Amino acid sequence: MTDTPSQQKAALRKETLKRRNALDEGLRIEHSLTAMQHGDSMATFSPETFVPGTIVAGFHPIRSEIDPRPLMAEISKRGAQLCLPVVTTPQTIEFRELVRGAPMIESGFGTIGPDENALVMNPDILLVPLSVFDRKGGRIGYGAGFYDRAIECLENMGKTPILIGMAFSLQGASDVPMEPHDRRLNGILTETGYIPVSS
């Protein structure tokens, strides 16, 4: 019997996270800084083309994830309005404005985000965490579906955010199984550079 897409995803996730978890902590820090340098030169974020006031959702890294905070700090200097995802129900995340010195709370799954007094924002660009990616924009998250639902909600409001996956290059796969609810990334940023999505 052939595995379902969900079962295929689970197997790929398990295998890839095992590789990611084995990556030396010092190397994870180095790769995160290198990814920031590559992101800094992308057309999306370059000083020549970035529009101040653009709302960018980052994320607080958990476990062995790549750290997007160096890139977030850099684009903040360019006038980006930053926000972080916060789990509000077992099915929902919202994006709250990240302001220096504002109170932070635990947001589930080991991550943190701004508290309930923060402004809720609708991002123009999402830096998206993931467990596995492919070069066609396929993404496997962690199985809860928070980002797929949040992106659908933004689309229902008439927004089509740019989706940039952030990961280490070893998280790449030749082909990620996709289901109807899955959203494809516009590109992937790793320590080896930016990978534009090919069809």
C-alpha cells in the first residue's frame, strides 16, 4: 500500500530533523549569519529596493532552527516593521508587532512573541520556518498547519504575502508531497544563498 502524502511528509520530517539536530550549534550560528548576508543582498531586502514601512513577519527560532533574527535586525534598519507569530488558539496564530523593549510571552511550542497589548499586523512578507523544502517551493512544517491557515486568512483579506522559507541547506529534498491546503513558498533562503522557486 502506498503511503499517503501526510505519511510521506511525516517520514521526510523525521529524517530531515534528525540531520538538522545533528548540526553543531556553532555551525548553526555561523550559517544563520551567512544566510543573513545572502538575504541582505536579495532584491526583496536590498537597500536600493526595500520600501520602508513594509511589514515583515519573522519568527523566534526553536530547537535547532536557523535563526532569522540577524536578518530581521538588518532589515529593521531599513525601515521594516517587524512582527512575530503568536499562538492564540490551538488552530490560530496572529502576527503581533515586535517593538524593542515590549513585553514578550511564551507562545507555545517553545517560541515567544509579543503580549496581547501589541498591535496585530498583516504582513507583506513572511519569513517562514520549516522542517523540509524543495526547489519548487514545497514546504513541510511541523504538522500543526498554523502557517497554511494564517496565509489563507491573509489571502481572504486580499493580501498575497511573499513567502520566504528559511532553513539550512541540508533540509532540502528533491520533492515535497503537497496537499490541497499547502501553500508554496516564493523562495528559500539558506546559508548557501537564495533559492528562487522553479516551476
